Amino acid sequence: MRALQIDHFGDLDVLALVDVPEPHPAGDEVLVRVIASAVNPVDDKTREGAIGEGTPPVPMTLGWELAGVVVQAGTSGLPTGERVFGMSHQLATGRGTWADLVAIPAASIARAPSSVSLVEAATLPLPGLTAWQTLDWLQVGQGDKLLVAGAAGAVGGLAVQLARARGAQVDALVSRQAQIEVVRELGADHATTDRTTLRAGAYDAVFDTFGAFVTDAVADGGRYASIATQAGPVPDLSHRRVATTVNQVREDGNGLAELAAAVDSGRLRIRVGAQYAVHSAKAAHEHFRRGRLTGKIALVF
Ligand SMILES: NC(=O)c1ccc[n+]([C@@H]2O[C@H](COP(=O)([O-])OP(=O)(O)OC[C@H]3O[C@@H](n4cnc5c(N)ncnc54)[C@H](OP(=O)(O)O)[C@@H]3O)[C@@H](O)[C@H]2O)c1
């Protein structure tokens, strides 16, 4: 079967579509025939060797998310042929999803949303779970005032929609004028490119996707979560009784089921910017790295 692997770190030329043995699923795993996956910032950093300590050994298959059909169900109870989607913590396990077949724990997948294609579904697991779990940590609920920094990005755009669905009022910090209309359509009330206009202490919670560290914006006693691991820790705000974290996404089949339900009920819209066949992975990455994305870059197997 085919897998997109690297055997050393470097620029895009190190990405190679190679022939590897098919995986043998363990008892708690499901064998999935992958229809699509997607490119995420972490894949780029891993390939470049920018993650450092904790990177799995080479050769490794890259990729964190998948959508496909069940080939061997193991003990999962899922029917063969079921449409599923899932997230694999590639850095923690070395189990990449950019392959024709992936053996993945049943607890890390869920039935894919029925109202979208598997290509669309494949772009949701990593940013969707990141948004969902970080909103949980921030305890975002009815009537809360939330600021999302980087709100037009993959994680940010989902966070805006999911927070609105929880009844929060959501404002957005974005990088350029063109993104203001985008995040308003996703449900943001107020959107700005200018962090100096953010009112001090105006937010119960701040969801920071790029290391903005707009800590003045959070109210005393509030919550501040960053997901920008490589930007370092959030400054200590304990003197203002603000809880802080750099949140790390976890595999979570139940969370994926919640996301699928949100998609199928129309509360969550998936944005795909472009799709590429897996043998054009280099072109997909070049597109990804040019930035100014309007949605995620899908890889189709
Ligand atoms: N901790 C975790 O578990 C976890 C999980 C998922 C992702 N992440 C990390 O979270 C980050 C976001 O991921 P993503 O998939 O959402 O990436 P993304 O789609 O590239 O989104 C990042 C967003 O931040 C915006 N941005 C960047 N710099 C900005 C600035 N100075 N001012 C305003 N906006 C700015 C970008 O705007 P432009 O389009 O203009 O650049 C883009 O809209 C990445 O670093 C990723 O590695 C962490």
C-alpha cells in the first residue's frame, strides 16, 4: 500500500510516496481504508524537524486525520464499510494517517457526519477536537464573552462556530481585512485586525490560536488558553486570578461524535480550501505554505 513518508527531515522534497506493508490491527483497533486526509501546521513542522524532542523516529508516515471506510472492525461493533473519521496523535504514537490503510484505536474514531463528503469530513478531526477540547477547558457556555485570536484559521473558525452554538458571544482578532467578513459569517459579533482596539478586561475567556498573548483583554478571574505550543507558555496571570494553559489536543472518539452531530445539524460548517490527489502532495504543501487559505487543504487517496 502507499504511504506518504519521510526518512529524514527537510524541505518538501523529503516527502515521498512509498510502498509499505499493510498494517495488522490489534484487538482494540479498526482497519480503515483512507479516502482522504488533510494538511495541518504540525505536519509541516514535523517534516522540517522543528518539533525536536518527542518526534517519532524516521522513517515515519505523516498525517493526523483521516476519513474513510471500515475494512476490519475488530471488537468495535462497527459494520464493515461504515464511513468513519478519526484523529491520530502522530507525534505521540508515530501512527500517521497519510496511507491507504490505517489501523487506529476504535476509541479514536467515530461515524463520519452523513451530510458531508468524506473529503470534507477528513479536514475536521484535528482542528475540530482542538477547538472542542479547548472550549471545554475554557468552560465556554451560555452568555459568556469569548475572544478568539486567529479566528479565521482552521481551529479559530471552528471555535467561533462551536462557541456560538454553546450560546457564547464571540469576538474575533484576525490578521487581515478580508478575514473580517469571513469570521462574521461564521458567527463573530465584532472582528478586528487591530489588537490595540481590544477593550481591557472585556472577555470571560480568550482562545488564542497563534500566540497573540492579548492578556489584557481577559477579565480578572477569567480563563486564557493558547494552542500555539511553539510560542511558549502564556504569561503568568495568577495575580489577576486568570487561569492559563497551553492546551494539547487528545484523541477522542466521543468528541468526534459530538462534532459530527454539530455538522449534521447545521451548527458547524466545514471549510475546504482545495483538494489534491496524494501523488500531488508536494503541490498541496506548496499551496498550504503560501498561506492566505480560505479553508483546509485536503489530500485525497
Ligand atoms: N496545541 C494543540 O494541540 C494544537 C492543535 C492544533 C493546532 N495547533 C497549532 O495552532 C496553530 C493554529 O492552527 P490552525 O490549524 O488553525 O492554523 P491556521 O489555519 O494557519 O490558522 C492560523 C490563523 O492565525 C492567523 N494569524 C497568524 N498570525 C496572526 C497575527 N499576527 N495576527 C492575527 N492573526 C494571525 C492566521 O492568519 P493568516 O492566514 O493571515 O496567516 C490564520 O488565520 C498552529 O500553530 C498549530 O500548529 C496546536
